[in-house]
Amino acid sequence: MKKDCRNIKDMIQESLDQGAALPVLVEEHLKNCPACRSFKESLEQFSMKLKASLNKEIETLGPPKFSCLPERLSERRGHRQFLPWIAALICFALISMFGYRGYISYRTKSFLREENRLFVESLFTQSILEQEDSLENIALSTTWFQGSDTVSELTEDFSLEHEINL
Amino acid sequence: MRITETKETKLVDDEILIRQFVGTGLHHSAGNRKAFTTLMERHIKGMRRLLFTLLNGNMEDMEDAEQEILISLFNTLPHFRFKSSFKTYLYRLCRNKAIDLIRKKNRERKILFSISGQPSSNLYEPEAEVLKKERGNRIFKLLFKLREEERSLILLKDVEGLSIKEITKILSIPEGTVKSRLHRSREKLAELMAGEDI
């Protein structure tokens, strides 16, 4: 009997799902089964009463506010319409910031490069002069051993190599 | 037969109204706005019934959700592709907005409780809203004892009279699952009703 009721309840629900009339078998069962009858009636009553109660409740809401819809829409758009401009502005600021930093860094580097070049050049010149001295000394010392002709030869080579007037 | 005809006529009319609203692309023109108003007036009752059911009868939240839905429709209708009926699309939107609102409220409530140091509870507790507002309708008390999905299923099928296929589209669950869950929800409701005098 319980299994029958289970099947009957499923069949009642199936007919509710399809919006179709109950099969004769179910109708026959309902005549003799108060539990299934109560199940069917409670579902039917519930949906009817629920609809009536819901309609009663929503009547208190009044008509929908369509008139203020375009205003609310433009209000919302009002907040959003500046978003692309703000985004563009932020992008521009970032690009400018990094671009300026890059430019400054390039300028500093080229300035330092020039400074270094001059510094290295001065060092080089100084070292050449020092070297010249040492070479002259070397030349003198070698002359002491090898003869006076060597001095003039070495000095001439050095001055020719480094284009220095000694 | 007559019911089918009415449904089809309504469906065609919905499509015409949507096309009129979308029409030239200027949704703010008076004619287009009228088409939108006519379309919404046709479905507003069903929409409100669903919102009431999902939001535990909280009228303030209902009005908020309704405005959100109308604004959303105003924006999204031009992209409507007529792959489903407008009613299905609207109910799906309603359900999503209601769920978003419930989540938002619950999040706010959790934050409030964490600040005050009290244990948090769910904002949309069954019966809470009905009892608080002294709108102690027994039917609603029973309805709000069900879970959100169970309520949606019963409302959409037994009150709004939608087909299983339409419910499948609204809830994004397979047809078989809709059927089995709907049957279980009805049985649960019948059990709850057994102890009540309605």
C-alpha cells in the first residue's frame, strides 16, 4: 500500500507538471486513500492560496516607478561616463612620469659620459706626460749605457707617437 | 488550445514590444519608453511575486531589486537575442538580482556582527522577516521554511505555471534535476502543511 501511495504521489506530481488530468488509476486510488487525497489537495490549495496571498501583498507596492527610470539611468551613467577619461588621464600621467624620468636619466648619463670622457682624457694626458718623463729617464739611462745618439732617437719616437712637442 | 494561443500571442507581442523598444537605438525616446512600460506592466506582477518569495517578503529589498532589474533591462534589452522567451529571461534576471542582494546583505550583516563581537546569523532566516513585520501569513511562514531553490521551483511551476523546460533555463539545471527537486520540494511542503491548518 505504501509503495502504491509512493507511485500515486509521483503520478499526481507528473500530471501537475504536465498540466494534464489525473489518470483513472489515480482517481480510483484517491477515492480510497485519504493520505494521497490530502497530499493532492494540500498541493492544489497551497498554490492557489499562495498566489492569492502574493497578489494581495504586492498590491501594497503600487505601480512601478518607470518615470524615474531614465533619470536613475543617467545618474548611474553620470558616475560612469567619466571613467574612460579618468583612465586616460592616469595613463597619460604614468607615461609622462616614466618618459620624463627616462629623459632625465638619458641627459644625466650623457652629461656624465662627457664629464668622464674629459676626466679620462685629462688623466691620460697626465699619464702620458708622466710616462714621457719616465721614458725620458729611461732614455737617458739607456744612453748612459748605449751612447748619446739614443736619447734623440727615443724622444723623437715618443713625440711622434703621441704628437707631443717636447 | 485557447491557453496555447494566448501564450503564443503574448510571446509575439513581447517580441514586438522589445523590437519597438530597441528600434532605432534611441531608448530614451517617448515611443520606445512606452513600449518598455507596456512590456514591463505585463510582467510586473509575476516579477514581484518571485521577488517577494525570494526576498522573504522584505518590501524595501523588493523595491531596490525591482529598480535594479528595470535599469538592467533598460540596458541589456538591446542585446536580447530572442533565444528564449522574455518571461524566462526576466525571471532569470530577477532570481540573479535577488540572490546578489541576499549575498550583499549577508556580507554586510557578517561585518556588523564581527565588529560588534556577536555571533553572526543568516539575514534571510526563514520566518524572521515575516514575524518582524507582523505580516504573519501562515502560507508565507510555510513557504519561507523552504530553501531558496525549493521556493523558486514551487512558485515558478505551481503559481506562475511555467513549463519544466522554462524552469530549466531559469535555474540553469537539467530537466531531470528540476523534476526530481520539484517533487521533493512539494513533498516537503506537504509534510510541513500536515502539521498546519491552512
